[in-house]
Amino acid sequence: MELILDTCGLLSLVGLSERRLSKQVLHGIEEAEQVYVSSCSLFEIAIKNKKGNLPVRPFGTVLELWDAAVEEYRLTELDIAACCFFKSTELPDHHGDPFDRIIISEALSRKLAVVTYDAIFDRYGVETID
């Protein structure tokens, strides 16, 4: 199985979220053939950090957090193609968060399960793991 982490899934994985991933989800991440993380998550984390809503001090900078997570959890960075940005605008308007819509678009186009606890993802027909 191949997975993609939603930003909240990534933040939970690295311990920067109050909500923790279950042992079952952590096992699924460990056993997955490939675990992707979208480059839009770096952008989202950097914005939250800049606004003061997400301190990343234990890791240093946002980029150091990103690099540490990618290395420690053997994540594959997924660059966003222009068509993915476009397809995210064509999705039904269930979700207003553009970052989540991009991750949903990536998951649909690549047939990836999403590690998230955001229940709205289910309304798009993507497989979610929470």
C-alpha cells in the first residue's frame, strides 16, 4: 500500500499535534511500500509557523523540521504538478482548505490512501487511514 500524509498526519507523526496517531496507523506507515508527503504541507506549516500558530522550536526551523521528518520516516517528497492544482479547483466544495484540496487531488490521481483525521476527506471518495 502507498500512503500520503495530510499535514495534520505529518504534524501528529512528528509530535507537533495534540492528537496522536494510533498504533494501527503508525504500523501502517511503517509497513507501507511508499509514504509520500506533499510539498504543499511544507508551505502550510511555514505559514502557520510564521503566524505564530505552530512553533517548531524542538526542530529549529520549519525547513529543519521538514528535512528531519523526511529522513527519519523515509518519506518521499511529492512535488505538485500544475494539473493537480487545477484538478483541486474542480473538486466539489466540501472542503475549503486549499492545502487539503491539493492533497485530496494528489491522492485521487495517484490512488493513494491518506493519513488524516479530517473526516471531510471521506466525502471525496479517497481512502483514509486515521
